[in-house]
Amino acid sequence: MQCNKCEGQRVIWVEITPGLTKCQPCPVCNADGQAVAEEQKEFEQIYAELSEKRDAKIRRAVGD
């Protein structure tokens, strides 16, 4: 389910002055950046697992 305010992007753009905008965490689904931090941990774990598998395949191919 996507957030109605940010459409799943986790950030919103707020107009500070005419022509000048600022990026902020979405107050609905990403208060204090918590949601992004949790997603980042998941991505890092997946990356580590894939890196281990890739390294194992390389070692088998090389014969170590």
C-alpha cells in the first residue's frame, strides 16, 4: 500500500519560497527517517547474502 501524501517515495517536496523547494521526510510514512533506515538495513543484508554467494561461485570456478 502506498502513502497518499508521498506516493511511496518516502519524501515530499516543500516550497520554501517561490521557486525554491526543499526535500523532507514524509510525515505520514517516514517520520524521522525510520522507514528508510529499516529498508536500508534490509537492503544491506540482502546485498551481503548475494555477495557471499557470488564469492563462493568465484572460488569454485577458480578452484580454491
